[in-house]
Amino acid sequence: DAGVIQSPRHEVTEMGQEVTLRCKPISGHNSLFWYRQTMMRGLELLIYFNNNVPIDDSGMPEDRFSAKMPNASFSTLKIQPSEPRDSAVYFCASSFLSGSGYEQYFGPGTRLTVT
Amino acid sequence: SQQGEEDPQALSIQEGENATMNCSYKTSINNLQWYRQNSGRGLVHLILIRSNEREKHSGRLRVTLDTSKKSSSLLITASRAADTASYFCATDADQTGANNLFFGTGTRLTVIP
């Protein structure tokens, strides 16, 4: 398996523009997580899905952020409009929901820079 | 917040020495996990220890868990330069139906060759 795939790996955009980050989880996994990592705030959970259904989006900072998971193999995180403070590394992770623990597999991340 | 706290924030040792990192958390858990993050990469799962376990080994890694103190430690023995990375503990929510993890702030380990 190729692991969790994220695209793009790097994104540089101007303030006010729409940004869409993409994630393909590991085949067979049924939980998907979006995180944001910055030096100041560390690793923050933004939202997660179980079986394509959003379970907890309390970490989504503002209405400018939205996430979708139209099927088991694809998810997007959209920021509209983007702001400089959104600059961070965004990670997608997936896991298999079971009763034996929830080891998460992380993608390589998307480094977003908003100027 | 359920977020854990790692201690120390940064650790620098010579190759061959042992490295010990600690994690404290605030709420009851089902299990605790440790992850490693190399610079510019995603996190990689290292080891999981359940709340009814006190110690677990995996290769050069040794993890302990003290639920009465709400703390865990990760010991890396005979460290190598390749062990240079940030290490995070993560706890679950001990809540039915919730499978999200709460990550700590991380310990930055530097192993000097």
C-alpha cells in the first residue's frame, strides 16, 4: 500500500484565495483525521470522520474551514478565504476503527503558506 | 484540555547513550501511544500500551505507563543518529464512540554522532 497520500505537498497562495487540500486514506481504513501543525500551537485535530461521516469538527477554527469526505477513498479540506495565520503544515491521517486501539497512519503533509 | 505534555521539550545526547522522554496527561485513558516525527515528515506510530499494562518493549524502545500518576515514559536504548526526531505521546478519549487521539507537545531529540 502506498500509505496516506496528500496533495499538494506545498501550496503558496495569496490572502483571500481559496485553498483545497486533498487526502487519500489507506485502503480499508474507515477513520480519517485532519490535523494542523504549527510551532506555536503544536498538532491540532481539526476534524475527523468515521465511515465517511464527520464525528467531531470542534477543532475547525472558523467557518472559513470546511471538510468533506464524499467516499471512503477521498477527503478534502478547504479554506475560503485563506489568511496568513492559516499558514501551517496540514496532515491527514487514517486508521481502522476497531476495539483494539486506534493507531493512526499519517500522510506526508501539505505545507501551506499564505502571503 | 486532554492534551498531554512531554518532558523535556528538547534533549540532546551522544550516540550510544539512552534517551528518556516523559509524558503526562490529564484524563483516564484506554491506551497511550508514542509517535515519532522526522523533520518535514508525518508522524509514525511506534508503540501502543494499554491502560492495564505497565511496561512494553519493542526493539530498542521501552515504554512504561503509570495510570495512578497519569504518566508514561519512552526509553530509547543505545541511541543512534537516525533516532534524531520529535517524539509525541498520544492518548485516546476513553469515551464510547470516540476514536480521536490527543497529542502532546513533543520532545525534540537530537542524537549527536
